[in-house]
Amino acid sequence: MNLGFESNVAMVAAASKGIGLAVAQALAGEGCLVSICARDEKQLAAAADSIGPSCQCYVADVTSTQDLEWWFKQTQGDLGQPSILVTNTGGPPPGRVDDVTDEQWQAGFEATVLSAVRMSRFAVPVMRAAGWGRIVHLTSLVAKQPDANLTISSTLRAGLMALTRLQALEYAGSGITVNSVLPGHTKTDRQIELANIRAQAANISPEQALANQAAAVPMARLAEPSEIAAAVAFLCSKQASYITGVNLLVDGGIVKGLA
């Protein structure tokens, strides 16, 4: 399918590795000019090289308003006005309800929710002026199926679902769609981190913990980052023009709820 991007400028946050990188690669492969940001300059440069000449990279921390504003201005000057925004961050620290600190809650809110609010605030005026735009928030299946060991992530990502719906209603009349994608268990560094935690708790190897995680999925495997990226790319496309306010699970069928 030709997704009809025709040199749209896409901004993808935290895209030096994992799902963010896969999304940037998918959008570039469909013809977008891609702007990516991350904190690690070396990883970011390697990511940009893997994406190709249509990519520009910028060292920025998504929890910093100043960094985000700078990233948007640089992108506008180097590539043009962005019409696609994919928000993304690393996951908040794991921990059960009674174990997480106020400082961890605050840091999680800044990274998971407030960063998406700020990025949208910079992008929406440009999209409104053009009468067209796509915003996709990358979140997690724990927004719909909370995990006792991921208290902060489960709580804040549920809030991000509400933000998605509210933004979709607010911006629909301006030709802007807003959706979120909720990945399931995916082959990323974050999954390895969580596997190590589960392995220690269960006194098993990290490899066994990953195998157990895959076995719990109805499809009996972990997702590839490219599979999540394909869903994001479609939601950013012209063909997805009548889809907005959707919180889309891409989880291999593991979430059992109807809503």
C-alpha cells in the first residue's frame, strides 16, 4: 500500500533504538523526511545512519521544554514544517505500589505524560495552519491491562489514553488525527530490563523469563519493533484520515479485556 506521505516531515521522539527507531525507519521508508531526537549522541548518530539520508538527528531530552522547543525549531529550519508527530519515551522505573517514591512518580509524569503534552503543543499550531496533521502517542499495553510491577507506567499510560481521546476531539475540526499505539511485549532493551527483574524474582535465567513472557502471548512470541512501527505508519497515513481517538493494541492478543 502506498501510504501517500510524499515527503511529509515526521518527528519521532526517543528514536535512537527500539520501537522509536523502527517507527522512524518505517516512515522514512515510505517517503517521509524524518527528524529524530534522543539523549545519547552516539546512539542517535548510529540510528540516523541506519535510517538514511532523509533523516536528521538532534540531541534532546524529551523531559526538557527547552530541548523540545529547540528540536522543533531546528526541524522546521532543516526539513520544513512537521505534519507528523510520534511521541515516545523510555518506560518509567518498575516498582510495586508501595515501593515507588514521590520522585519516581514525578519523573514518570514528566517523561510519560507531560512530554507528550509539550510536543503536541509545539506541533499542533503548524498542523492547524496546514489543515492536516497526524499525532501518534506510543504507550503500552499496561494502559489497558495494568502490571503490578509497573505501577507508574500502568497509571500514567492509562492517563495518556484519555489525553489521546481529548486531543482527538479538540483537533478533529482542524484536519488533525490523534491516536495512540499500545505495544505488547516487544524485543527491545526495555523488555530485557524487565526480564532481568522477573528472572531475579523467580530465581530463573533472563532467557527463561523472556521465554515465559513469549509463551504467555497467544501468538507464542514477542513482537518485532517493525510490527509496532507498521501500525504507527498506517495511522500516520492519508488512508487513516477517518481514524482518530483510537488507542490501538498491537499485542499479539494478550490483553483480554473488551474495552
